[in-house]
Amino acid sequence: MATVRFSGELRNDIINKAKSLFSDRDEKARKNYPDTWGQTIYDLVFQDNKIAMQSLPKSYFRNNDEVSIRGFGGQENVWSTSDNYTVSMKLTTPLPIPNEIVGESHGLVGEARTYGGWYLNPSDPRWDTFKAEYKKYCDAIRKIEDERKVFIAGVNTIMDTYSTLAPAIKAWPPLWDLVPYDKQERHKQIVDRKKKEVVVEGVDLASMTATSALAKFTK
């Protein structure tokens, strides 16, 4: 078989394919939340103003058919912002949302805008029930991400340990499935490795052979 070395390109191809093994699970986890979440968020954010907003002419507000949150923020000792995942959720029907919202009075953090998603205030009691549901949602995504990090680290270690593909596959056969097709084909090529001829410089070997053979017959 041909020698295939772990070039930078091959390493990147293998790592990208290794990451893709988790894509379906990650996508499924990110979509795994109740259909009611969007309406729940809307109702809790505008619990004090919803009736008044809906009584005004529709032209007063931009009507949105979804809301987005970026998780909980503002007090990292209560909720780490690294524990957040952005979620865009459909509303049951397009509803009015102001372009800018005073965060504190709406259970949000800072001056909330319609784009980019809202940060929910983790200390506001209106989110007590939702907080537990959202944490469970985030934990499921993070579990997959942690598994992916461990897996990728292991693949990198294998490629760091072996400079070529053949011994790496022998050590861990599943690596073969991560190798691009063109490199698999190259690996399978049969190479006729001829021994390199060593030339003895300045010596007439043919003449020496003839002399040696003649010496045997003239003894």
C-alpha cells in the first residue's frame, strides 16, 4: 500500500468529518423544545402590557411571528452566560413587539431590542419555571458538545502519535471511515518498492567479477 502522511489538509478533512458525526444529534437537540415556548416567553415578557399593546392599532408596532432568547444573563454568579444557547421560537400568531424594551420591567437584562435575541434576568421570579426547562434543554446540547470535544481530542492524539495513515488505522480501525475517499484510494494502491541501488563510485565491479572468476580457474 502507498504511504499516506497526515498532511495539514488531511488532518483538517478528518477532523471535519469527525465533527459531522455529531451534527444530526446536535441539530435534533437544538430543536427539542416545546412548541409553546415562544408564546410562554412572549406572555411573561409582556405580562403587564400585553392587553394594552394589543388594543392599539397594529401600525403602532411591528408584528413578529417569532421571539428569540439568548438565555439568561447579567448575573454570572447566578447563571453563567456560557450555559446559554440561542433559541428562536415561533409564536402561535404574529404579535406586536416594541423595537426597544426597558429590560428591568420586562424580566430582561439591559435595553432589549427585537434583533439578536433577549437575555432573560435570572433573578426575576417570572422565569422560575421556565429556567428549569431551559437548563434541561441546554444540558442536552452541552452533553453532545462535550462528547464531540473528547472525540476530536482523541482523533488528534492518534494523528499526533503516527505520522502516516497505515499504523494509525492499525491502532484504531474506525479512523478509516473518517478518511476522505481519495486518500483511501491512495492508501490502497499497491506500490512496488524497489530497493535502491547503491553505486560504488570509482570501482569497475564487472572487471573485478571477471578477475575473481578467472582466478578460480587459474589456481
